[in-house]
Amino acid sequence: MEPKFLSRVFALCLLLTACLATADQVFKSTMPDGSILYGNEPVKGAKKVEKMTPNTQDSGVRITTPHQKQDLDQRQSVRQEESSRREGELDQLKSALKQAEEAREAGREPHEGDFVGNARGGMRLNEEYLERQKTLETNVKEARKRLEEAQTH
């Protein structure tokens, strides 16, 4: 190995050792009024100061009893079921929106009976066609609204 690399590794090890050494000091200062303050330095005016070394290797969540493990497993299972149910609901709402949009697009083309004659001999779309378009557009808006509400909750 290169000497430059080894010296960098050595320097990094020294730096980590220094950081760990300073991080382990915690002072518990008991004030004259009985309040307790913790810090990396003793508090001036404290009537009692204790130097503490926290055990950081034991940090984290621990399950101490079979009942606690069972409770945790049950909560996790409920969360997973809720998440799956929610995903299914969102998929259904997305599908409903897509169907409403497709129906709206398919309904834009006038059918044979959707025209009525006018006084000048021309043709125009009748009220039934216009109402059908309004209904199809309303269906899309409602489907989109239901999906957006479900996504925000």
C-alpha cells in the first residue's frame, strides 16, 4: 500500500478516536434549587457535579417481553393492512377516473339522433347531446375530486 494512503487512514483513526473520547463525557449538575442540568461541561454554581459516561452501545429500541413483541407485531400488521387497503382504494379511484375520462372522450362524437334541424335548413346538436356532455364532464370532475380527497388523507 502507498504510504500516503496509510497515513490518511491513520489520521482518520486518530480523528475518530478523539471524537469518540470527547463525545462520551456528560456532566450532571445539581443546582442549589434541586434542578438537574446535563451538558458537556459542569454548570457553574452547581452544588453537586457528577461526571457520567453514557453507554451508547445499548441505544435503540428493545423488546423485553414476549407480550411487547406480540403487540409490536400486531401494530405492524395493522399498519401493513391499512397501507394495502389504502393502495387498493387509490387504485380503484384512479381506475374510476380513467373510465370517466374515456367515457367523456367516447361520448364527444355525436350519434345519429343528436342533431335537430334549424330554421335555415341546417343542423345543430340537440339538448339531449348537450346534457349528455355535461353529465360526462361532471362524472370526470367528481371522480377527480374523490381521488384528490383520498390522496390528501
